[in-house]
Amino acid sequence: MNSNPAAAIKFGTDGWRGLIARDFTFDNVAVCAAAYARYLTETGLGKRGVVIGYDTRFLSEEFAREAAAILNAAGIKVTLSACALPTPVVSWTVLHRRYGGGVVITASHNPGIWNGFKVKSDTGSSAPTETISRIEQHLKDIVASDFVPSRMAAEEAAKKGLLVIAELVPPYLEHLGTLVDIPLLRKTSFKIVVDSMHGAGAGIFRQLLGIKYDLVEIKAERNPVFPGMRQPEPIDINLKELEAKVVADKADVGLATDGDSDRIGIVDEHGVFLTQLQVMSLLALYLLETRGEPGAIVKTITTSSMLPKLGKLYGVPVFETPVGFKYVAPIMERENAILGGEESGGYGFRNHVLERDAIIAGLYFLDFMAKTGKKPSELLKWLYNKVGEHHYRRIDVEFDATDRDAILNRLKQANPATLEGQDVKRDTLDGWRFTLSDGSWLLFRASGTEPLLRIYAEADSPQMVDRLLETGKKIAGV
């Protein structure tokens, strides 16, 4: 047993996540906050203050107050959310109010036994690798020196002007109204089912569309256990209740937001889950065709080959990155891109904030339906008429930890000349990808933290996808 749990804190893509009570404790949150305070102080960003938000997980608001107390003690002004709220609200608030950064207490789509300390840059985006590395070095120094972070009581911090409790959602919703004609949306006659997955997005679409709108919300109450699902992630396996409700209520569309509302899942009017690759491609079509907004698209390697096809049709560049929004956001900024997204269901947009946002993605999808008069399945057919039919599936294969090296070696050496009777092109942008001559592709990515191999495939038929995935298992020997 590690006598100093803080020594095991490891920051990932945009922060740190841990098991509540075992790793994610008040003491460890204090250490993270102290390390972040040192970073803010040395860079001068602390002079601009920070915003702290939190989700609906167990003790999230108390962990947020703990982080605020540490930052206040370091002389940094904190604007603390008055309630649980979507992570995108914090991202937008940082950018809008020109804060030096932000923190969200959330584990996003992880199971309920997890919580996290997510760091936002002064642009509202996921903190870049350099920032995370510097915070992590401060954390190591704190742990090595047995430094005990100081706390400032909320009452004292408020008197000194270092702590402000604020309602952050209303200004964010007002901003969304500059991106979408919400009064016009309120006049539509769609029937909508929203699955908030017991997360921080509960009630947001109701606030946007009004109390009279024909909208039904399920799993809107706070429940940190996230019952009925392994984790609050808006993927097909977790949305069976939403799919059934859409069919039973004869709804036009189902929308699902993950635990902190930066990822979205969409179910069509027949109760069929639209894959994340289909949704991103539909959003691209909406922006390019329906809104007539030309501009670059940024996609991670795991997203659809429909996007380059749309890029050619509309004469816009499409950029590809490794997995992670920290790679997507800088290119979106550089190219003034209209859309950036990941296979996880996280999409970011121009004129907003360079970060994933399920709320604006959902609004854009509803606006797409409203402006075209088409239901989701009809929109998909329209997309397929332009770029051809595409299907996608991912499987996650667990393996014995002792087999990791053998599996990775097999993938490193794999270089088939043909697959399914077609020539193959191999690349290693992020993992191992094999692209067939007809555009179908097979991709392998190994988890860096778990004994897990993710195998992805996209092709022009479900049958071809299934065959590629089975071939993938044989190539990897799993």
C-alpha cells in the first residue's frame, strides 16, 4: 500500500482522474489545486483569476470548494459556480470573461466511482501538454517536500474579494442564442426525448426550448451511481431506454448528453442510434450546406472518411490529427475551422469555444432538422446520397496484461499487402491503421492505462465492417 497516495497522481490529457475515496480524496484535490496555483502564479495567469465548476458526481461541489480554498489561499481570485453545470459552460466562461484558466471537478463519462480534476487553458480549451507537464512537475515537488497546502475559509475569501459564487449558465445560454435562432426553434413542432444520463446537462434543453415545448427528459435527476449503465457515456449500449422511449412516444429525435455534457449521442425517429461518425459528418453537412459557412474541418484519426469526401465536394480543407481534443483545438484556431471532432461524440465549433460541447451540437442538429424539414434518418440518407453509404463499429478487446508486448509486436510487424481482396496502405499516425483501396479502414489503438485494445472499422456495409473487425482480431492475435 502506498503510504503517500498523492505520489501516484498522474495527470492525463487535460487533468487527473481517480477512484473516489481511494485516490480522489480531499487531500489529493488540495495537492492538485496547490500545484495549479503555483503554475498560475509563475505564468502570471493567476492575476486574471480562474473559474471553477463541477458536475453531479458524489461530493463534486465539496471538492470544488476545496480547490477554491487552496487557490484563494494562494491569492488567486476564484469564481465558483453556484450549481452543477456542463463543462462547456466553464470553457466558454473562461474565454468570455478572460480568466487565466479554469477547473472542472468531473470525471466526464467515467463510471460513478470516479471523479476528476480537469484543467482548462485561458482559451477555454483542454490544457495543452506543456501546461499539464508544468503542473505535474509542481505536484511532484509538493509531494517530495511534504508541503501542506494552505486553505482560506470561504467567508474570509469572500470578504477579501477572492471568492465569488456565480450563476454561470444564463450568460452561456444567451451566447448560444447568437449561434442559433432559438425563438425559431421554439416554434417547431418536433417531439424530443432528452436523456441527461443523471449528469450535469439535466434541464438545459428545457431551458433553451421553453417549458411549453414538447420535450420529455429522462434520467434528469441527480444520481451519482448512474444506475442502469456502466458509465454515463452516450453510446448505443447505454441508450436502450432512450431508444425505446423515442419509439414509444413517437418522437422525432432523441438527444443524450454524457456526465459533464461535452459529448452527445443522437437517436433517430425509429429509435436507431446514429454513430458518432455519422453525427459529425451530418454536422459538417449542416454547416457547409444548410448554413453555407465554408471553412476547414478538423478530424481525429478515428472519425469518418465521409469528412474528406465532404471537403472535396464543398472545396474546404480537412485536417487529421491523433486522438485528443488537445490536438484538434490548435488546428481549429490556426485554420479558423468550422468544426472539429472526435469519435467519442465530442464536437467543437467556430465562433464558440475551441472545446467539445454537447449542448450546441444538439442545438445545431435540431436546427438542421428545422431548416431542412427532414427527420434524422432522412438527413442520413441525404448525406449518403452525397458521399455514399458508410458504416462504423468499434470493439474493445480486453487481454491479459502479460500479453501486451506480444500483441503490440504483432501490430508493429503487421503489414498485409491486401485485405478483403483490396490493396492496403498502412500508417501509424495514432496506432496502426490499414486503409483499403475503396476507402474502408481498420485501426488498432492500445489503451495506455488498461490492458485493452480498441479495434475500429468503417466501410460501405455493416457486413464489411464485421469482416474487418474479425480480421483485426486475427491480426492482433486477440
